[in-house]
Amino acid sequence: MKNLWNKEFEAIKDSSTPDEIIKAQCTILAKMTNDKIVARVSSYSGAFRPYTTKSLFEPISSMMEAKLVDIQKDLGSVSEGGFTFEFFITSTATPNYKYRVLFLRYEIPFYPCFMILDEAIGTELGIGQSFKCDTQEDFENKLGQILGSKKIENVVGALLAIVKKEEDENALYQQ
């Protein structure tokens, strides 16, 4: 049979997924803090963007209205689901606490990707809470701004203080 694809396929070169880039930064942070601060990127299945819900008291008449159904949306488009992650920071001394830095979402291809950022960081950097990165370079630049923010510095510093306090207390008990 004739090949109707008309070309040979190759993996995209020199491209990392957004979550791989963040995971590499998580490893760097762990090394910088002697494994005391833990940053993670985890798959996320909850709502990614703000949304509205309908009231239970919505008039029944509106439920009876005829509505046009987009079959792609009703059945689920091919790209539905994509890849959604949350990026958070915690510490060895605070396993029940996590500071969520951002939500990340992308589809195939990897870019553009979308981020919903912690409001305090978005305000500090003047970039807003929700934005799109069109390229890997754009994503890395934005991530650099986020990781270099005063808010992240304060969170990591506070977590390090908690770890140090716990280590000091443990040292007292061992004497």
C-alpha cells in the first residue's frame, strides 16, 4: 500500500515539556537547600481556570430551552484533557503544608502553555495571574521571573527557618 503520510516523522528536537523544565528546577532547589526544601510538579485533575456554577434555584424554564450542541465539545475534542500540573513548594519539616506556586497546562505541541500563577507573585511581578507562553524560551523567561520573585524567596526562607527550628529541637532531644 502507498504511504499517504507523505513524510517521515521525527521527535521534536531540543524541546522540553514545561513540566520537565520545572522538575529540573525542583532538583536544583533541593541541591541548593541540602534537600530541606522540596519542590514538586504533580499531575493535577481539578479545575484549571476559574469557573462559574449554576444555582440550584435556576428557573426550570431555562433548563427546558433548546440548545445547540457542539458535537466536538459534547463528545470531547481530540485534544481534550491535555496535560495539567500543579507546582508547589514544601519542606521536610512541613509535610502537610504546600505553597502552590502555579498551575500549568499544555497540549500537543508543548507550546503554547498556560499558567495560572499565585496571585501574590503575579501582582509582585506585574504579569497578572493568568498568562500564556508561546515558546519554550518565553516559558523559561517567565519561570525565571517567578522563581526569582520576592514571594518565593520569602516562602523558601520561612520554610528553611521551620526546618532549622525542628533540627535544633531534635538536637536538644538527642543530647
